[in-house]
Amino acid sequence: MVLKNSHIGRFPCCGGIEIVATPGHMPGHISIYLEENKTLITGDALVLENGELIGANPQHTLDMATAKKSIKKLLNYEIDRLICYHGSIYEKDVKESLKKFI
């Protein structure tokens, strides 16, 4: 998902939705945090393969250094579940899993 900076921010509807800038895969890439459910829709910022979180895929990520900074930023959120475009849903100790990619 790609949006312009004017669309980045928090919206109070549906228990709280935050558009999070997660560039790296592409400039302008975003993820969507659903506060009430502690769910992060990662787009292509993170990838699951065979049920394991592998982080950003270097073959499809334009700027890995920026992608790692984006993943580090996600540690500021209380996340119980990730929904990745590639690989479905991940719910195994999300914060610890994210730390291995930074």
C-alpha cells in the first residue's frame, strides 16, 4: 500500500486506526495498525514463509536499510497479530520476532 504523507496518522474510528509509514519495500509504503485488536496489517513490509516470519524480502525490497528502520519503528506498537500480504496471519510472540530483523 502506498499513500502520500498527508494520509499518514491516527483516526479514532473503529477503536483506533493508525496509518504507519513503513517505507523500504517501496517509497511511500504503509502499514495499518488496528489499535483495538492490536493487529498490524503489514502490506509487504513483512513476509511469512511456511508459517515463519522472515521480515522484508530482499529480492522485492528497494531499500533494505530503510525497511529495517521501518520494522524497528513497529516495536513501538502493542501488536498481538500481523497480517502479511504474503503468508497470511502471524501471532507468535510478535515483538521478539520483529527484534531479530533490526
